[in-house]
Amino acid sequence: MLTIYTSPSCTSCRKARQWLDQHAISYIEKDLHREKISIEELKQILMLTERGTIEIFSSRSVIYKRYEATIDDLSVGQLLKLIQEHPKLLRRPILIDEKRLLIGFNEDDIRRFIPRKVRRLEMKDAIMRAGL
């Protein structure tokens, strides 16, 4: 099941939800400001990143700037607790399922959450329309 981590004022989060709704992709939404993200959820997100924390941190956030100098010195446990206490450290939206992760909204990249058989049908249709 696809989970999307959002915040209320996030424009990219609204775009991602709208895109998922338009493509009839079911998801569970978790508002990072209302629901505390669990350590297990954070571990799952980190396991699917390609570049670790640099990929999930919002370097523009005030909280990140406050801790930037010491983040590299934290243990993984300390880092996870810091994120849990300060969800504004995270870039949003975060879309995750069992195998895939997307940080932020990008219309090309979000297509990876369309079921494979639907993508195949779309590709066949595009090829037929192109006359190939």
C-alpha cells in the first residue's frame, strides 16, 4: 500500500494527492504535523533512499539550519529521534510503498506508482497512436 507523508501548507503535497486521485491510485495519507512518524517508518524511508539523509532533509528549513553543523555527529538513533521531534526537517511529500520511494513531487517520477499492467497498456496505446 502506498503511503504519502504530507503537511497542510505544502503545495507539492497537494499536487501529489491530486495526481494520485486522478490516476485512481489508493493511498494512506499521514500528516506529519498531526501524526508522529514512527522510528520504523523512518527506517523504512531511509532504507529506500539512494543517498541517505541528504535525500530526505529539507536544507531550507529553519530546523535543519539549526542542526546542520551537528547532524553528521549524531548516531542513527539520535538522528531518527531528531527527525521524529522535528518533522519539518523532512522534504515533502514523501511517497513510499514496499519497494519504491519518491521525495517531493515530480510528474514524471510519480508515474512509478502506477501499477505495471496499467503502464503497459498506456505504452501500447501510445505506440499505436504513434503508428509504430
